[in-house]
Amino acid sequence: VAACERWGKVVILAADDLSVVQDNFEAGRAKRAKWVDEDHLWWSNGSGLHQLTLSTGAQEQIIEPQGNTIEDFAWDPGGNYLALVVYTGVLALYDFRELGRLAEIRDQIDYSKGVMWIPPDADGESYPLDVVTFGRSGTAHAFRVHNDSLVALGPMEGLR
């Protein structure tokens, strides 16, 4: 388990008893943190996205500053795309493996605080690359990845 302190540290805890495993990783003003795999933790620190490699202790910025705070980030279930929602009202799309920027689009008028990928239906009929943003407005907004770009679908009601 990883816990980011607002003013500076990433603390790694054992999942079974929450004992401290590591507590010497500096994170600045971390906003979100997510495990990519058992050895790599990503976190947003202000406007950049950073990676901690647990086995070596190496830290690096992997996504350049976005001009304002990265509110949330998520990758699609297939591990092809990374979506970032930024406080400036931008949804940015990156190649998940190479971390190169592919596209960006304006998000809803109110500030989004989260982003998530819609998992494909069990029947396999839904489009596999739909992503939604959500936040203060209370309405999720849908976007679709098509040809390495983003297409706005509007307020989320049905994505088929």
C-alpha cells in the first residue's frame, strides 16, 4: 500500500498489517498515486507525473508538467493509453508504454477531479476505449479514443 502525504513523502506499507516498509521517498505535493505493477508506483506531483521504482528506489518524472495540477490519471484495461485530467480543463491522452503525448481535448466547463476507463461489457459488444471525466458538476462526460485521438461524446448516458 502506498500513502502520499500532502506535504512531501510517499510511505510504503505492508498490505497485511500496515507496517512501514519504506518511508524515505520524497513526493512533493502528491495528489494521486497508483501502482502500475508490484514494483512501480506513479503519482502526480503538481503538474507532472512521477514514477518510483520500489526495487531500486529510483524516482523520475515520466510526464512533463501540464501547466497546472494533474487531478487524476488512469490507463485503459488493455494497457495502451494513459489519460490525464488537468485542473485547466484538459483531458490529455498518452501512449501508455512510450509515454508520448497523442492528443488533448477540452473537458467539461466545470473542474473535473477524476478520470476512469469504462470496462468493456462481458458480451464484448461495447466500444473498448471509452473514458469518462467527473467532478464538481456531478455529471460524467464521456470521450472515445479513435485513431490515437479523443472524441467528445458529451454527458454520459449510454456509451454503446
